[in-house]
Amino acid sequence: MQMLLQRVYLQIYFQLSIINMMGKSIRVKAPATISNLNCGFDVIGLALDEPSDILELELTERSGIEITGIKGCAGLSQDPDKNVVGAVLRAALDRAGSRYGFKVSIEKGIRPGSGIGSSGASAAAAAFAANRLLGNIFSLVEQVMLAMEGERLASGSAHADNVAPALFGGIILVRSYEPPDIVELHVPPELSCVVVHPESEINTSVARGLLEREIPLTTAVRQWGNLAGLVAGLYREDYELIGRSLVDYVAEPRRSSLITGFNELKSAALNHGALGAGISGSGPSVFALCRGRESASRVLEGMSETMRSLGIAFDAYLSPVNSHGTHLCRKIMPE
Ligand code: HSE
């Protein structure tokens, strides 16, 4: 009886919060991410301060999802069935059993196909914003699962190594997918990230298609040794160990040929003092982890010089590990 009353009370509470949110919009910002970190394909990622995506979301009486505009990127579809944001919002409404709908506008600060979690940031922002407007009914892990529906649409695979750090911030380990087990890792205070994005796009599903379905045991042993070394290095704040562990025997050998100048860029990062470097996500961005901001500035300059000498246009970012993840920008109340 008490349980039943509690459930009825919760139901009324959720309905009232939803009515209270009707017609109001919220702005939400979600950061770019570096996934895989060389040794942790599909299971580890970290959040950057910039660039980021912004969504403005409104709950509507009318059911269905309307994408009213996309700024900062011409190539993305406004059809909610073909856009990661639409996929996540639909999943949120379905899981909430809600008969309402959403209106959403998207500002892309992260270039699609750049390898720094462009679809992941939009998906994370959609899951976070939907949760807020539906009365905070989803836990952070449930929001990760909603955001994974966006990744499923974007790349054919519901991986979480971009959406989890985008939502949580920090460095995140996806220990298990079934059931989801998301572990926040320690972030050594001096860790600094550099990302160089050569101005080209790589389709994640194409890059995933290049990978071997099975890997030899000897390769697996080397890869999981490095992943364990990276996690130990983070906790011990042992920057040398972090650097030694940033090695990829699984994806890099298959994917690096997609990135013009990859070997030169990686060498430039290491020669200028990076702890380690490699492909960010499925590329073409190349990341480097460094000890301290000054070292990261030297690495950024070395990598930029390499890009200039190769004559390849690029964007570059230097960032600490972002600690807050997806968050509210501001509330916009109706007149
Ligand atoms: N772990 C994924 C991959 C990230 O490497 O395919 C894609 O953004």
C-alpha cells in the first residue's frame, strides 16, 4: 500500500514538473571528447574544455520532434529521424512514456567527422536537456544510454566512450556495456591535451569497418597491459607510465593510413615532449597528452608547424581535462 502511494505520489510529482517546464526552453552545452586514448578502444575517453556543441530545447504539448535550425554546419539533416539529436530525444520520450514533444535548435561548435566526439556531444546535450525538461527522471548512466542511441544512428554502433565523458566530464572508463558500468577515473592535475584536426572528415562507420573482427591473443595481451598501465598511471599521477601506456596495437595500424601526415604529426608531438600521441576517436584528429600547459604549448606549436609544412589546413586546440561535462548555459523563460 505504502509502495503504491509512493508511486502515485512520484507520478503526480513528475507530471507537475513537466507541466511547469512546458513552453520553457533551456540551453545546454556539451564538450568535445578524445576517445580510445590509444589503448582503450571503445572503453575510455576524456572531455575537453573546447570546442563544444550547444542545444536549445523546448518541451511542447504537441508530440513529435522538430529541429528548428542547425547553425555552424551545413551538411547535417534537420529530419529528426536522420539526426543524432532526434534519435536521443525520441528515445528519452519513449523511455519516459511521455506523450509530449520537443522543439530543438542546434549550434555545432564541433565539426562532424573530426574524431573529437561531434555526434557524441550533440547526443550528450540532447540526453541531458531532455532529462531536465522531463523532470530529472534519468540518472547520469541512463542519460549515457540515451545518448548512445545517437551514436548508434551516427556510426551504426552504440559506443559510449565519447558520450560518457561528454556527460560526466573528466576521464571515463566504460568497464562494461551489458550492463553499463561507467567508472570515473582520477585526473592527474597537470594533464594537458592537444588536438590537431586536419580539415578533412572520416566517417566513423567506415573507420570501424577497417578493424579486424578478431585480434590475436598476443596483441590483446599487449593492449590490455597498456590499458591497465594507463589507469594505474592516472591514479599514481605517474606521467611517465601514462606516456608508456599510450600505445595502440588495435586501431592505429588499421586507421592511420586514412590520415594524411599522421606519422609526421605523431613524431612532431613526441619530439616536442608529449607523453604520448595518437588518433583521437576514429580520426582524423590527432591528440597528444602532455605534462603541464607549457609543455602542451610546445607540442601544439610543433604539431602546427608540421601541418603548415605539409600544406594541410587544420584547427588546433589546447585544453585541460574538462571537469564538469555537459551543463546548463542559462534558462530562457517565456514572456
Ligand atoms: N571508439 C570509437 C571508435 C570512437 O574508435 O570507433 C568513435 O568516435
